[in-house]
Amino acid sequence: MSRTKNMSILKEKYSEIRDEFKQVFKGDSPFIKGFLPVLVFLLVANIWDPRPGALLGFIVGGSFAFLDIKKGKSVMYSLGGLLILGVAFFAVLRSGRAGNILLPGVGTNGLVFLLCLVSLPAKRPFVAWTSYFARHYPLSWYWHPRVRPAYSEVTLLWLLFFGGRLFLQVLMLGSEKHILVLFYALFSGWPAILTLLVVSYLYGTWRLRKLGGPGVEEYKRGDPLPWKGQKRGF
């Protein structure tokens, strides 16, 4: 394979990943509303003090909630971010342990881990559901025998990732080493999640091509073999 062709493939993949993140992390993203207030709290609490960290976090989260109400949108994600922030602040204030800033993450990771674990034997992989709610492809397309294995394998990857992260978070809950906890909280957060999403996308789209299943539009039309798979999913 020539160097020019390799560069072309890399540029195509970069463009695909960039477009994916534009869709997932757009300005009105529930991810930002839910986690930015907590991230602000984590940063300020470890560098300075939990109280001003919580204040700044609540200002950020409250701003999201205010804008949602003003625009007539659902406040579920913005209020959810405020709730997680409140739990984190209460845990730190109550015990003074640095590790307790990880407490909200234990619940979140535990829930995702459990959903991945339950969904795999049920043959309804969790990652397929997340894709369905984000993209609104036909739900039955995800269960096609030449589509579902890709989502099952990526769900297994998520199971291992969130299980490992949960294990480390539980170990650090009683820690009073602020620098170590801050380092872990930061790098096991968005940097790790972004890496997981990129790996999931690259592997998932590659696996769908190998499976040779129908593209979304081909599936909607009921096209017979051979399929071109022009819409890869994920």
C-alpha cells in the first residue's frame, strides 16, 4: 500500500472522527451539561478549596439549567449535573477525604458496567442502545446478525473499561493523597472517555465492514445482497 494511499485513509478517518465528535459534543450536548460542573468542582477543589469549587460548579450548572428553562428545553441533564455535583461536595465536606470526590463516579461507572453486563447475554448490547438514542437508526437494524456482533464486541470493551475504572475508584475512595486523586480524577475522566470513544468508533466501523451487513439506507429499503454498507453506523 503506497504512502499516498495511507495518508488518504488517515485523513478520511480523521475527518470521520471529527464529524462524530461534532455531533456528540455539540454546544447543547447533555455530556457537557452533566459533567462540566463536576469537572470545575474537581479542579478548583483540589487546587484551592472545595467550597469555592462547589460555588463555581453550581454557577456553571445553574447557567445550563437557566438556559434550558429559557429555551423551553428539558432540564434533565443540567439538573442531573447539579445533583452529581451536590453529592460530590457533600461527600468531601462530610469526611474531608480527597478520594470522596470520586464517589459520584462510582455510581455512574457501576451503572454502565451493570448495563453492559446484562445486555450482552440478552443479545441487546448496551452500545447499540446508546447509538440508537443518538442517531435514531431503525432499532431492528442493530439486531441484524451481520450488525449486532460489532456492537456486542464494543460493548465488551466498554464492560472492561468501566469495570476497571470502577475498581480503581473504589480503591481510592479512602485516599487522602490529593495530588494522586486529582491526577486520577482528571485523566480517568474526559481524556479516558474520549480515547474509549475513538477506539470504539474505529474498531466498530472496521468490524461492520468485515461483517458485510447492510447499510442503514439499504436496510430501510429492504435491498437484497450484495450490500454496499454505505451507512456504517456507530
